[in-house]
Amino acid sequence: MRYTGLAIAFLSSMGFAFSGPMAKYLIAGGLAPMEAVWVRMAGAGVLLIAVLAALRPAALRIPRSRWPFVALYAAIAVAGVQSLYFVAITRLPVGIALLLEFMAPVMVVIWVRFVRKVRLAKAAFVGAVTAVVGLAIVVEAWQGIRLDALGLLLGLLAGACCAGYFLMSDSFGDDIDPLGLIAWGMTGAAVVLVPFSRPWNIPWDAFTSTASPGEGALTLPVLGAYLWMVLVATVIAYILGVNAVRRLSAAVGATVASLEVIGGAIVAWAVVGEQLGAFQIIGGLIVLSGALLAQTATAARQPSPPAPVDPVDPVEPVRVV
């Protein structure tokens, strides 16, 4: 069962890896980043609710007392992560944006230690420092940070929202089904983003065209990229992630899910034509190592959550993109 869980978690992380590259095709086709986020969340949310209503309707029942939590989850853990990440990839390579988002475990370590006043293993702090050093190498800080400053800020804000997702996962019990939370979270995120995305202005004719995000990128139908992003990079990736973590510990599941960083960079190279320099590759591996060390150490010192909560914990690092 453990090897099956590892295989499913790997497939989930590879599914999430397509979200950024496929979003670039929607943006190249004429959609604004916020519009691309909205069509992704709306499409995935409606599809998941339809599937659960037909196959597992009990998962959609949320106690009234938990509605505020679900609303906050939708706004921060889904809408915040996805919108900030999608805007960041318009200014940064996909691999760099993912690395910034995966600073979330480091932010969790800082919050747990200094806000919640929980003593953590030294490995957690070593991992945090390692990740920061790796990030400095990624942005080549000794040359005055050569990457887009606003893009870096947006990527870090996406990481902060992702950290909020992890922290929120401590706050609910077995009265909420993880799949129902994901479905309502995506649908709620689409509602939250309406004032920012203005779906009535979306150029729907873009879905009948083909697009290429830049020189060296493949030319693909925009509708094909959208369907792949919704079905593979969102719905299937989330469902596989939930099932994988039911077979694995949270720490192991999060470790495997972090392969999304590598997968996203590979997909961006193969499909979009984006390439990372030597410093970005070396620094990226250091960031990933530090983030995993920090998260594993934090998980080891935190109380184990009730069994039904586990499926939600590690899905977003990934995948929340």
C-alpha cells in the first residue's frame, strides 16, 4: 500500500506541474492572469461539485458553523495562492515562481515558533536558513537581484497564502470532508475573484484560437490547454493527492508533492521553452532541500491531526497551483 501511495503522490505532483505552463497559453491567448485563474477555479469547482453530487453527496455537506472557515479557506488558501501565482508567472519563469511559493514551509516554521510559541527541532531552523540562502542564489542577490522585483514579491505573497493554508489545516476536524472542502474552496474562490476577474469581460473567443507563450514555445489550442489545466492539473491532481495522503504520512506526502517544483520547471522547458540558468538550478535545489527539511521537522514536532484531516494537509504545496 505504501508504494501505491508513493506512486499516486508522484502522479499528483506531476499533474500540478502543468498548471503554470498551461495558464501561460490562456494568457497568451488574450486572457488576463486573473481571468485565467477565474476560469480555472470556476471550471474545476463546478466539475468537482457535479462529480461529488453524483457519487458522494455527503462530502458536500458543511455544518453551518463551519461556513466562515470554508469562506476563509476559499479566499486565502485557494484564491490567494492561485491568483498571486498566476500573476507572478507573467513576470517570472514558472520554476522561479514555484520556488517562491515553496517558501511556505519556512514561513510556517517562523509562525509556529514566534506566534504560536511552539518549540521546534533545530532542523526546522536549519531548513529555514538553508531555503533563504538558496533563494538568494536563485535571484543572484550579489548582483542586485536580477529578476523582476514585483514578480518576486507576488511569488512570496503566494507562498504566504500557501503557508496560511497549512496553518488553517490545524483548525478543522472530521466534520468537514476534505474533498468537499476542496470543491467548495474552488467554487468559493471563483466567487471571491469575480470583482477582480470580471468574467463578463473575458474574451471567450480566445478559446477558439491557438497560442504560443513566446519564442521556443509550442503552439497549442487555448481550449486544449484550458481543459488540460482543469482536468489534469486541478481536478485529477487534487483527487490523486487526497488519495495518496490517505496512504502516507503528511511529511512523506508533502515531500513527494514538492516534486512539483522540478516537474513544473521541466514542463515549462519542454512546452513553453523557458530555461533556468546554473544559479537558478543550484539555488532551486537548495531552496527545495531547506523547505523539505523545515516542513519535515515541523511535522515531527506537531501533534498528529485526526485521521480525516490528513488528506488536506499536503495537497496545496503543490498544489495549490
